[in-house]
Amino acid sequence: MPEPPATTQNILPLTCSLTGLPTLNPVLTPSGHICDRNLLLTKLSENNDTDPFDQSASANGTTPRALHPDDLLPIKNIPPKPPASVGSFPILLQKMQSEVDGLLLELYDTRKVLEETRRELSTALYQNDAAVRVIARVSMERDAAKEQLARIVAEGGGV
């Protein structure tokens, strides 16, 4: 059975080898990679006009291959077909309801995490307050012990 001819419906947008995102102005490098022209030119200016995909140079310790803007082959990119319209009012309502449901679930999860964080903060503040009180009590006992020792030594009762 013969292959159906390529149409705009079955052509996928080309993705950039550097970013993985669809390209707006695709070019083909001599090493066989597809990139967005503007992004690749920026990368070339950063790398002193060397091929960013030449991995053999770094592995062998040789000089990376030079890549000039004239070496880039432009590719005709057919933009993808925009998504089909919603169709009907009930489908639109259903999509909106699913969005609202998703937002409500996210809000519920966020509030649950907030409540847990508040409890943890309350516990941490309580422990901190208790630690400050213990330190204050121990400091007072130390100061009282120092005063008592100084008094005993001053009275001559010390060894």
C-alpha cells in the first residue's frame, strides 16, 4: 500500500538539538543536528565559531571543528496545525470544570501543607521558648552560685 503524501496535518515541528524546543527558524549543521538559527549563532559567538556538537574533539584532545554561519543549511519549516476549536458549549463547560477541579485540588493540597507548616513552626517556636527559659534559669543559678562562692571566700571560710 503506498504511503500517504505529507500534509501539514502530519508534519511535526522541528525541535532544536540544543534546547529541545520547537524551532522558529531551523537550520541543519554539517554534523547533522537541527537547531534554531538565532540560538545557534549565539552559541557560535560564545564558542569562537566552533561546532557545539563536536564531541570527538573534546574526547581526543584535538581542536574542535570550526563552524561558520555559511555552513548552516536552512530548513523549510511548516508550522503545525493549531489545535481544533472547542466544538460545543458543553465541551467548553467540561474543560472549564476540569480546570476548576484541578485548581481546587491544588488549593486543598496547598492549604494542607500550610497547616502542617504552621504546626511545625508552632512546635519549633515552643521548643525555642522553652530552651530560652532553661538557659535563663541556668544562667541565674550560675550567677547565684558565683555570688555565694564570692561571699564564702570573702568571709574567709574558703580553703
